[in-house]
Amino acid sequence: MPFNDTYINYSRDNLPNRFSIEDLVDRIVAITEKAILAEGGRRWEQGGVLYYEISPQATLTLPEVPGGAVVGPPAELEPRSLIDW
């Protein structure tokens, strides 16, 4: 565990003022897993390592970005386990 696992929130309205970074990571993983599975992807464990596969037919609808920023196409990624990241 890192020396400092606390995030102090000054500007994000939908988050508490103070929370654990580990809790934030867990929340992001849960939301991501839900989206992957909802779009026909799958999750499996092999040899104690958790893997996700994203369906080639999955769609992604990006929200409007303030300031007119441009979001590029998705990157091509090789399959990895969470441990590799």
C-alpha cells in the first residue's frame, strides 16, 4: 500500500471530500467491468490472474467534452492481465 492512500477532493462535485485512492480504483474497475460485460465482453480468471476480453462489436459513446476538445480513435492494445499494468 502506498504511503499516502488519501485523495482530498476540492473540485469534484459527485465525490466525497476525502477518500481512499484504493477505493477510487476499486470503483473505476467495477464500472469498467460492468461496461465490458454489458457490451458482450467477458471476464475470466486463469492461474490466479484476472482477464477481461472486450467484444469487437462493443460500442463506445463518449460524452461531450467541455471546451470542444477532440477525442481520438481507440488505441490498439494487446491483451494483458491486471498485474501487467
